[in-house]
Amino acid sequence: MGFTPEVQRNKEGKIIGYQIQVTRGSSSVPISLALSPSGTRVWMQVGIVTFNERSPATQEVLLELLGKHDDLWPAYVVYYPNWKQIVLSMSMDVTNFGRATLRPQLDKMFDKAMIVIDALKKGRSGGSEGQGRSREEHPEPAAVIGIASKHRTPGLGGPVFGVLTRYFTSFTPEVNGGD
């Protein structure tokens, strides 16, 4: 069970992070990774949903998401008002960064993303706002996941990002986290 990192670049072509597709069974979650400006933390993000007319931020949805916060720690849900976007974020220390430390963190992030996706689905189906809508009118969270890589926090990346670059380029194309 491996993964192939996809390089994420800014407009100038500099590497700002990586996106890794983590799959379990029929579920797949793209997780974006970027190094903090201080170089001490690797931030993982999963884009969950962009609120719009097709996917409204109903009271039921927001209450379901808030109700799961204790289950998410050390990850947490962030709302970016400029993008009307919910993102799941979690960081890990770069000390002893490698296969043995990254794979369990990616698995943990996958688990946390599934908690948020399930809460979003429950919120959509539980209230009057979500009942009776077709799949086209009310897209599933998995259809809009993976948007975090488009909206990175300014300052992430740069020369300090070499830690992740060295890690991912030290393996041949598939990084197998199982060993």
C-alpha cells in the first residue's frame, strides 16, 4: 500500500508542497503536505467542501462538523471565508521525519478526514435543507475534496522545504510507507 507524491508548485514554479492520494478500500483522500516557515512542522491539509448554492452551509451541516471536533484532535477544521471553504488541518513535528513517522500520520489524517466527510453527509441528510435533493443538486464531499492544494498559506515552502523534497526524492517513484 504505497503512494505517489505529486509536486505542488507556485506561479513561479517553486515547489511549495506535495499531494499524496491515500486510499483505503473504495475511499481515497488527497492530502496536501507543506513545510512550515520555521521548518519545524509538516502541515497536512485535506480540502473538504466549498460552500456555494449547490452545497450550502446549513445549520445542520455546521452543527455536525462542530460536534466532531473532539474526535478530530490533533486535527481541526478550518473555514476560509474568502474561499468559502472548509479544510481539515493537522501538523506533525519534522524530528525523525521519514517513512516510519509519515505513514502513521497520513493514516491518522485519512481517518480524521473520513470523520469530517461522514459528519458532512449526516448534516446534509439530517435536516430539511438536505432532504429530497438529488445527487447532482447536492454533491458528495468526495466530489469536492482535494481543493486545499489550490489555496496555500502564504509563506509555506521556500528553501526550507528541502526537508520534504529530499524525503520524497530519495525514493523511486512510489513511496511505500509500509516498511
